[in-house]
Amino acid sequence: GAGVSQSPSNKVTEKGKDVELRCDPISGHTALYWYRQSLGQGLEFLIYFQGNSAPDKSGLPSDRFSAERTGGSVSTLTIQRTQQEDSAVYLCASSRTHANTGELFFGEGSRLTVL
Amino acid sequence: GQQLNQSPQSMFIQEGEDVSMNCTSSSIFNTWLWYKQDPGEGPVLLIALYKAGELTSNGRLTAQFGITRKDSFLNISASIPSDVGIYFCAGQNQGAQKLVFGQGTRLTINP
């Protein structure tokens, strides 16, 4: 597609369940980022991929959070044993690494609600 | 870690008014950027600044990269209803890929 695609757009889950969020970046973009946006808060960096490797995963809040990227394209963010404080909008973005202009192209986000 | 402080957190203005918001950091950045987020969508880049002291315009938007590299401001002139949204500043370190974002300024416009 033309833009970054994320699914699901909305996810309601019960505390303790695992969830998977998917991101399909813009074709040809080698860099992929996950951010989290809590209600009324800014964008909190989670993890950055260059190709299939993650040189910076410093923003993952706990070991319940993990992410992978395969084929240099689609990425999955997994949250295990979800907690209520995990409720947020999870935004994925991609960019052309070599341009390094700071321009990230964001998807519409996956809104996660943990009951 | 690095943090960006944006102010004000929210603004309520009349259509046609000018808007000014700013962002400060405790450490320097080599690139400053301003993004806008419309409801239900991801942020979109408005302006990018790459040099200390740089002043850049994009239509009714004007932004400046502070000379100390620790601050930036964004001005919007003659606001219109479609300017409503959340404005984020972001900083990027040299050689780094990730952006550090501020908490956002929510702009509401009364017609």
C-alpha cells in the first residue's frame, strides 16, 4: 500500500492475555519504529529496526514486550500478560534510512484497551 | 534519558488568531522537527530544521531552531479550523535514527 498499515486498529483484551500488533511499513523503507502514545501523553519510543535487526530496543518497558521483523518488512509487537497500564495507542512508523531527514511516516495506530 | 518539554500543553483560540508554541530540552539535538497529529491518525511532519539558528517557513507555519540547539518554536499565523490537532516537537541526535518527542500541544479553535 501507499502508507504504513497497522492492524488491528482497535483491540480490547482482558488483563493477563497476550496481544500481537502488526505493522506493514511503506515498501522500500528499511527503518521501522514502534512508539506508544498514552492518553494525553507524548510519543514514547519503544524500539527501532534497521532491516531485521533491532539496534535500539531501549524503550521497551519490560520483558513482557517484544518485537520482531521478518523479511525486512512486516513487524509484530507482542505484549505478554497484558496489564491495564499497557492501554495506549501503539504507533508504527517507517523511514528511508539513508535519507535520515528525521521524517518518519506513521500509521494510524493500534488502540489497545486492557480491561 | 533525553526529554523534551513543550508548552503550552493546550491552547484555545479564535479562528484567525496567531499561535505560538515552543519546546525546550535539557540536552542538545542536531535536528528539530515539528509534527501534527489529527484525531485518529498518526503524526505527520510539518517542518524540519537542521541547523542552529535556522528559521524555516511552510505556508502559514514558521519554525526556528534555537541557537543553543536546546529549543525550538513553532508559529502558526491566521489560524483556520483545519489547524486543530496536536502538535509535537521532536529532536534527533546526529547519527541516530530515533526521534525523541515532546508531550504535545493540543490546539482547539473556536469558530
